[in-house]
Amino acid sequence: MTSEERFGVTEDGFVVKGIDRIVADQQARARAMFGEDVDLTSGSALRKVLDAAAVDTHELWRALEAQYYAGFVTTAQGPSLDLLGRDLGLPRRALRAHGTIGLTLTRPEPDRRYVLPEGTVVETVPDETAPDATALAFRTTRAVTLTATGTTASVEAEAVVRGPDGDIGTTRRLRLEPAWTRHNLNLGTAEVTPFVQNAFEGGDLGEPDGDYRARLLGVPRTVWTQEALLAQVLDVDGVRDAAVFDPLGGVEATRRAYGTFRYGTRTFTRPRQTGSPYFFDIVVATEPGWPWTSENDAVPGVYDQVLEAVAQWRPVSVFPTVLAANQVDIGMRATLVVEAGHNAQAAEGAILDAVRGSVNRLRLGNGVLYSDIVLSARTAAGVVDVQNLRLRRFAPAFGQTYYGGATYGGAQELSAGENLVLAPDEIARFSVDSSLVDIQVVGT
């Protein structure tokens, strides 16, 4: 081994000694012990013993390498990553059970479409075998449309609560959650009966190492900062995104006095006295189907969960104001050119799914870029060109917060090539069945 060759823990990490180097070192020691004329050919007994020992030694080196990298979040795997997460106070989360729910429409009105949006909440019904069992809630992951001619449909769904409790079989009875249905649907005389079509599975599994590692790397190493608080809020079930607006921790542009101060002659703000109340805002965007306030035990409200999470972190006399983000429905009008031989409806559906995934991944205040929509549309098979694309937006769904730039009123259609800009308290949402979507498909 030359002076430059180093094995084990080095400045560049852990370097494993290769099996060729192990064999060479063992043969050198054998010659030093038994003489230069010792038989080390491939057929000799000593050579076979040394080769067998070299394999075991190489496995030991590999085990040492795994043990070394198991001490870092970026490289640890499996149980080693669990131990690091336990040290940080962030255990691995269980997954939500996934399955398929069937829907049956009865007593429909003619010429009426019944749309069950993404996030429709269904719950289990107690039966004779478990009359006192707690109701389990599930959320659909796609929108479903039922009509008098199409009274049945299937949709994927996931359990609201993480863990194995969500693993239910096809024998469990379901119903639309009454409180959610009362506030979000208008079925009239019609009834929608859900049932478990395919059993729910996967709740007994833990989140993958990649997802768990990303959460651990994002854990702030501070006690009370905006980043530490935001990490706790984002970890709450039902939260799509959140933002902290701290008037003393940063410039707050919503106050009336902002912009009227003459810097250098007047103080921008007075220092906070110890023990005096201090307020800040947390703007929270929810996932579809999650209620804002707790109306029952089946689906906990996001507002109550965020308050509970923040209460364990906030210092004395520091109080948060939790506000719902302004949800902006996004649409589009465009003409798609599709190659001959491709199904027009399939191409349109693939494009809408791609745009839906792109828009619904955006965070608070992130606008919708024209180029991103074009790129998402061009990823669909058979699409040759996207012409006359114009983005559309509807008025914010809530209007509870205002941090500058929010637009209220009717729908807007932007010019071709124009990006859709959102305010810091607005978040974009795209639905494939939205009335704001107007797509024409033409062939080449």
C-alpha cells in the first residue's frame, strides 16, 4: 500500500478496502511468515484458505462502511434512520391506507350531473360485530361525476388517519359523512351510497426512507423561529402549505402605516416589552376535503390541529392568529393539436392530469407560469402543439386574509403568454372538471 492509499475513515468519507487489496496483503503476510517460496498458486491449500478468509474480511469492511454511514441522516437507511429520527424527536410516520370505493346513485333527477369533488369524505358505519367502534373517515383522491345514465363509478380513496386502523375489507359498510355532505353537496332527492370495492391496504407500512429523510433534513435546529414553527405546521395532517407573517420578525406590508414613515427621523416600530402580548399570523392552505374547523370526530379540523401544534412551541404571551389561505381556482382555454391516430379524449384527459399535478404542487404565493402549463401539456402523448393558450382565474374562495395583490370579483382571462401572478396569501388549485377549462382538440 502506497502512502497515498488510505482505507477506513478518511477526509472524503469511508473508503472500503477492496478484495483484491485484501488478497494481496494476505499473500504478502504469508510470504513473510513462510518464506518467499511458499506455494500460493490457485490450487494450493494455503491459497484457498486465504481466499476464503479474504471474503469474510471484505464483508467486515462493508459492514464497517454501513455502520459509519448509518450515523448521518443523508446516508442512513431503515432502522438506522429511525434511530436518528428518534434523536431528533421526529419518528417515522405511518402511511395512509389506500383502496377503491364504489359509488351508486339512486333516485337521480333527469338531466342533472352530480359531481362529488376531490376530497369527498366517507366514513364507516358501525355494524353488529362492532357497534361501538369509532367511525373511520376516508377521502377520495379524484372528482367523480354521476348521472341518471351513469349511476355507478369507482374512485381511489385514502384513509384520513394514518396507520393500520385504515386497513378495512370489503365487508365494511360506508356512508357519506353527514356534516361534510351537508356543507359541500346539494343532492336534493338523490342519494349516493358508497361501498368498499377493493380492500384498503398499506396503513401498516412506514413512509419510505426518501420521504422520511427529507423531513429529518428539514427539521430546524432552533427552538422558536419562523422556520421551526413552519415545520411544525406543515407536519399537520390536512395542511397543503403554510406561511408565517410576523410583523416584528420581518417587514409587514399590510399595516396602514407601512410606507408613510420617514426613515432616519422616526422609529419604524417600538421594541416589544417583556411579557407584553405579541401577535403574528399563520396563513394555512388545506388539502381538498379537510374541514377548517372540527365538526365531528371523523375528520379533525385543520384550524384546531394547527393551534394545538403551535401551542406546544410558542413562548409565553406570544399568540398566533391562524387564517385560511385564499384558494384561487385556475382554468385554461387552449387549442391542442394532436397527431393523427391518437384519441382526442384520451389526449385531453392526459393533459388535464398533467396540468393538475403541476398547478396543485405550487406553494402559497407561487404564480402559475405560462411556460409550465405549455410544458405540462406537451408531455402528453400525441400532442404536437398548444395554440392560443390563455390562463384563467376565479375569485379567491375565502377572502379572509389580505396581504396585498389579491383580486376579488369575477373570473379573469389573461392574454396569451401572460403569467398568472398570485398574492402571498393565495394558493392555486386546478380541477379537471372546472367550468374554467375550455379545451378544443384538433387533428393534424
